[in-house]
Amino acid sequence: MLSCPGFPERRAVIKILLLIAIGFVVWGVLRAYQRSLSKPPSSRERDVEDMVKCAHCGVNLPRSEAIYSGGNFFCTPEHQRLGRK
């Protein structure tokens, strides 16, 4: 080893700086985890919609895309015109 008068102090300073760096990394990971917990749900979870069945052919489709007529849901204007099967 080198016999330098300030060598043990340098080693102590390096250990302290390393501990500070590790502390910042741990703090950053915990902060990111807390942010992920407070995030609003993804758009896929928010956009859940009721499904309805076409009264003519029986196909399932989202309520927003269905045609409501006479108490029944239809998938196309043609099936609406043909009516309930």
C-alpha cells in the first residue's frame, strides 16, 4: 500500500460519498413507487362499457355503437329495419 499521510481520510470520505449516493438512489426509487400508487387508473380501466346484444342477429357490441329502437338494440340500420328475429 502507499504510505500517504491522508490516505485513511480519503477512504472515509469515499465511503461517506458512496453512502450518500446509495441514499439518493433508494429515495428516488421510493418516490417513483409512491407516484405510481397515486396515478389515476389507465384509460383501459376507465373506458369499460356495457355490452348489448343485437335483437336480430345476436352479435354483442358496445352500447355506444348500438342502435336503440323499440326497446331493442341493433347492430346495423339494416337489422333495425328487419326487426327482431
